[in-house]
Amino acid sequence: IVDDADVDGFVLSVVQDPKEENLLFLGTDVGLYFSLDKGGSWTKWKKGFPSVQIRDMKIQEQFDDLVLGTFGRSFWILDDIEPLRAMSREGKRILNEEFKVFKPGTAYLSSRRSYQGVRFIGQGDFQGKNRSTGALFTIWNKATKKDKKDKEESMKPAGKKSKKNAKVKKELPKKKEAKKGEGKKDKKKMTIYAIDTNRDTIRTFKRKLKPGMNRISWRPDAKGVDFPSRETPKEKSEPGGMPILPGTYKMVFAYGEHKDSTELTVKHDPRIEATKFNTEAKRSAMESYNETITMVTKAYDNLKEAKKSMELYDKIIEVQPDSVKKEYKKLNKDITGQIDSLMNLYMLPKAEKTEYRDDSNTLLTKLWTGRRFIGTSLGAPTKNGEYAIETAKRESKEVLRGINSFFSTDWKSYLSKIKELPLDIFKEYEELRIE
């Protein structure tokens, strides 16, 4: 089934897929090869795997993984060979399709709680790189002529770019700036929708897509809430984090004009007894906690908005007489200082240089600590989790009390004074003449 003309190096192991007899894997002295047509042709696997000697192989049938025993590089696992089965079953013509989503394997809501014993690589415990937890999707995105052309250009040595292309590019007229709301669709990003059995879209998220075969992961969850953030993202993405129940979900993938869908089966962590899970109690705790997060996030956004509005007020002050300007400049500085002090309760101010800073007492850290306790629990929060949640809620109430006091007193007084300022934006000019 194989000779020197098909592969490099000598062969040490071979395995046939128990579900698709045409799918073969070959372990050689220089890496992994696979065949989709029962040895008629062989392709070397280059993605994410070194050209290392493979002594033995085994297909893990429960999870559809290929396990590789190498010489000198320990064990490697090729996760989810179902897409290769589909290509073996349907032939390479499947790659002629513009866009194709392969059926994923079962996604497990695996526990991420810390374990007893050594946890850190710095303590001498070797750890290999594991696949991402949750769902793993394989998507085929056929390369366009432009993709192929861009790849060819990028592979040319520096200074060897096509002169013809450079000339054409130089002669092209400049593109007009897109109007607000136009041209924002990023063609390199794919939108994924998770739909439950009630036909409700529980989650929407995006992933970048490259030409060729892509693999993306997703830890199954439902739409969550935003946390306070100093920066306003250029592109807002939907927050996740809400636990979901095991079951079957429809996954819809949209990329430009293309759309495909598949079903995803979600199960609990098989390492843990099923009776220990209580997703409803976990979800109830998260919903209650999210109410606190939503409230303090809104308060933080109000502070950001107030500070931004002061930039406009500062311009109004600039056009005032000097006798008024000095007093209001000082007032602006005082109010800005109060806003910064309140915002610093959430997170530390931006560092001017790289250094270690203890942020354990900030509200944001305490909010995330409570969130992690709920997220890693199997059901209702533990005693430690309850303590972390109550601490975060208590601190949130204190911060809100301070913010509410500021807006109802100092900010209100500040706005009243700003409103008293005359706003004369229509300046008249005297006539000038040369005699």
C-alpha cells in the first residue's frame, strides 16, 4: 500500500480507521502521513505536528482521536478525526465546496476546578499542550483567487514584490471613506449562532477564518453580561458565561454570503458522577450575581460618560473671559479628580511603566473572584463561593453609594454652574481696511 515513491523515511506503524476503511494513517521516521483512498495516495500531516519518528499509533474510538507514540517527543493526540472520515467517505470533491462545516464531536462541560498537588510548571511538573475544552469545530473555507494571490505575494522575498501589482495599486484612486455604519462587516470573521431546542438563540459569537481548513473551539455557554471596562472596544462582542444544560444544540455558521449548520451534542463531564450536577441551581446563582455586575457596570459607564462630557464643558470654559476661566478651570480639575477616584475603586489607574501592582482590593477583582466560584461549581456555590459572592456584593453596594452621592451633590452643583455660563459661539469681526 506504500513505497518509497509515496513517503519519505521508513515506516514504523500503520493503522486503519475502524469506521472508514479507506482512511489510513502511517507513522514514519519523518512524521505522520494519511490516506483517504486506502493507500492510493498519501499526504503528509504538517499542521501542528513535527517531523518526528512515530513508533506506534492507536485510534481512541470513544472520542475519535488519533493517539501517536513518538520517539523523543512523548505522546501526541490528533483530536477529532471525523472530518477526515467525511473526506474519505465523500471524496476530495468535498474540498470543491466554498464553505463547509463538519459535524463536531460531543462537547463536554468539563470541570475546571483546581486539583490537589502540584499545579505549576515552575514546580517541575511537565504538562503538554491540551486541546481547548468544550466544542471543537472543523470548517472548510475554500481559498479565493485573491487569497491565493496574496499568499504568493507574501511568500516572495522582501523587495521582490510584483512591480506590475505595485504600479496598478499606485494608479488606483483612493477609496472614499465609508460612512458611519457602512463597510463594518469583517469578511474574515465568521458569526456563529447557538440555538436551543426551543429555537431560541442563546449565544452569538465570532471567530476569524482563514483560507483552507480551520479549527475553532467554543466552551458551550449562553449570553452573559458585560463587566466594567476602562476601554470601549472598537467592535462590541456579546459576553458569555451563563451555564447551559446538556442536550442537542443547532449551530449555524455564517461567513459572508455562505451559511452552513450542524448539530452539537453537549454532555456533563464524564469523570464526575451525574448526581453531583445541579445546573439549574448554578444558573440561578449566576443570574442573581449578574444583577449586581450589571448595576456596577452601568455606574462605571456613567462615570466614563460624565468624564467625556467634561471635554465639551472644558471647551465652553475656554471661550469665557479670563476672570471666569480661572475659577471654572479649578472646578473642572476638582470634579475630574473625584471621578478618577471613584473609577479607581473599580480598577487600578493605568500604569506609566511596567511594574507589579496589587489589585486584589479593587472591585473588579472581587467581582471576577465571585464569578469564578460560580463558574467552576457543579451546582449552587460552596461556602467559600458564598463568601466571595457576598464580599463582592457588599463592596458593590459601597461603591454605588459613593457614586450616587457624587452625582446627586457635587456633579449636580457642577452642572448648574456650567449651565450659567454664556455660550456665544457666533463671533463677529470688525471690518478691516487699508487706507
